[in-house]
Amino acid sequence: MRNRAVAAVLVILLILAAALYLVSRTRQFQIAATIESAEEAVAERRPEVALDRYGEALVLAKEAGDLASQYLVLFRMGAIHHRGERYPEARDYYLRSLELARDALDTGFEARVLHEIGSTHMAAGHYDEADAYYQQALHIRSSMGDRSGVAATLHEIGSLRMRQDLPQQAIEAYEEALSLRAEIGDDVGRADTLWALGAIYHEELREQVQFRVPTLEIDPAEEAADAARRRAYRDRALEYYDRALSIFSRAQGHEEKRAAVRGEKGALLLIVRETQEAREALEESMALRERLGDDKGVAWCTHTIASTYHVDGDYDEALEWYRDALAKWRDLDAPSGAASTLHEMGSVYQLMEQWDTAIEHYEEALEIRQRRLDDPHAAAVTHYEMAQTYRLAGRPELATQNYRLALEVAVDLHDVHLAEACRRWIGIVEMGSEESAEAG
């Protein structure tokens, strides 16, 4: 009798265990299916739908006590906000993901999240914070022997050093990443880093042109040296871009990157005023992006094609393209792009000597860059251009005020080009004010 009772209890326990197992499997299936549905929405460029579905998956994962699914879902929700340039929201989700990954002792995932938190800080202009997170990610990945991860973080550190106006350190980080990627046979990663190296020389060229300040005496030798340096930057950037394009053209599934590099070539040629060639590259890039459904890329190309007309002095055509770009950015809720286009429209109106309209556009760009993006460097560049407008409009006090605002940020962020331009213009404006006062 006793044996029968024991057997019956065992049977009941086995049935309960089987039932619990089936419940657990059902929950895991529900979690996986909901995550897959969210990923489909991401692929279809429906971020709000994806966030809702990830939210459902998070609730299911909490109910199931599935820690790994929780921190994965939180990470992916952060990534959606990251791509949407909502950096504070992205960091909130990433930090929640980081805490759970640490609880689970998943150091590989921890490094991945640290890397992305660093990227949100870099995008927002918080360079010291970005560096701290990247260094943590780099330390973990190095200790794990994760050469692919190390290369990825070194690549981002290179991008950060460029933003900190430390091009030589950027080159060193990129070259180390390039070497690692060559060793592990990561051709696409190598193309990414070649692209970034091209961007260094592209940026050096842009800064030389953007913040040039006239001097009282022109030194022909210095002018010739500057011209030679600009040609060298152009040629070096084009060389790296072409090497990257060669790889992306051979690799399958990287049409978006190929379109992006072609666009960057167009932007580079724009700087050296090769506007016809620039438009051709940009139109090719835009056609690829339209085919791919890359709405942000199309908006960027529209903005940059506008800039080719801007440089050519065809201001009406430029404004027409800029307005189209601005409408696209607003439809996409892309504040960074909208701010850039508003800034450039301000520049066109400045050239047309419509000072008040120029200032209105700069102020709208500044509002976005300060309040929505929390991007102090971009805001400083807008302050600089506002100062230029006030100077040209004969309002030296407001010009000096805006130069000083730009200078303060440039010094804090180690942007030596912008800082030097501000200092020299402040000197020129103050000298002119003194001369006016003496003449009066």
C-alpha cells in the first residue's frame, strides 16, 4: 500500500514538473516570438511599433524571471532611441541593461553596453564621459581576448579623438583597429576604418576652410603652403574613401555603406569647390539611398546638394533644396539634421545680407542644438556664425558676445581651430570698435 502511495506521489510530481516545463517553454516561446516581431518592426523602419513590442517582451521576460532576455530587450530599446538621436532616453535603457548584465555576470554583454553608452555621450558632445565608458569597454574586451570587440572600440575611440580635435591620436587608434581587423579577416570592418581615416583628412580640410580668418598681411609662402596642405588632405581623403568603396562594392549587403561613402566623397569635393563633381557623387548616393528606402540618407543628400548651389552662389536654388531637406528632417523627427539645415539656411541669408532672417534661422538651429540635442560643440559653431552675421551687420557688441560664447565651448572641448578663429575675430572686432570710437 505504501509503495503504491509513493508511486502515486512520484507520478504527480512528474506531471507537475512536466506541466511547469511546458509553461516555461511556452513563456520562452512567447518571449522569443515577441522579440522577433519587434525586430521585424525595426527592419520595416517602424520604431514606435518596435518599442511597443519590445515593451511587451520585457513584461513577459520579467514574469518568467528571464534575466538574459530582459537585458537584451532593454539594450535593443536603447538602440532604437540611440538611432533616433534621443540620447538621454537611450542611455536610460542602456544603463538598466548594464545593471542586469552585471547581475548575470555577462561580461561580454557588459562591454557591449558600455561601448554603446560611450557612443551616446560622444554623439551628444560629452567627450570625457564617452572616453570613460569606451575605456571600460576596451579593458573588458582586451581581458577577454575579444579582438573583434577591441577593434570596434578602438575605432570609436578614433572617432572620439577626432571630435576632441586630436587627429594624430585618432589616426593611431584607427590604425590599430585597422591592423586588428586585417588580422582577423574582417574586410567590412577594415573598410569602415578606411572610411574613417578618410574622414580625418576630410575634417582637417573642412576645418582649414571653415574657420579661416583674414590677416592684415598675406604671406605668399604661407598661402602656398596652406594650398598644398589642402590638396594633400583632399587627395589622402579620396584615396581612403576609394579603398573603402572598393571593399564595400565587392561585399554583399553593404549598399547603404557604399551609398554613404559616395556621399562623403561628394561632400569632400564640395569643400574644394569641385561642385559639379560633388553633385554627381551626391546624386548617385541619393539614388542608391532612395532605392534602399534610406530616408535619412536621402535627406542628407538633399541638404548637401543644396550646399553645392550655396557654394556656387545660386542662392535661390540652394534655399529651395534646403527647404526640401528641412521638410524631410522634420518628417523623420531628426533634430540634428534639421538644425544643420537651419544653420546653413542662416548662412545663405547672411550672404544675401538679410541679417534678421539669417539670425532667426541660426537661433532656431541653436535652440535645437542646445535644448534637444544637448550638443555644445554644434551650438558653439552656430554662435560663431551668429557672431559673423552680427559683425557684418555692424553690431559689434553682439558679435563679440557670440564669439566669446563660442570660444568658451571651443576651449572646453579642445577645438583649437574654432578657438583660434574666435580669438582673432574678437581682436579684429575690438580693434575696429576702438578705431570707430577714436574717429567719433
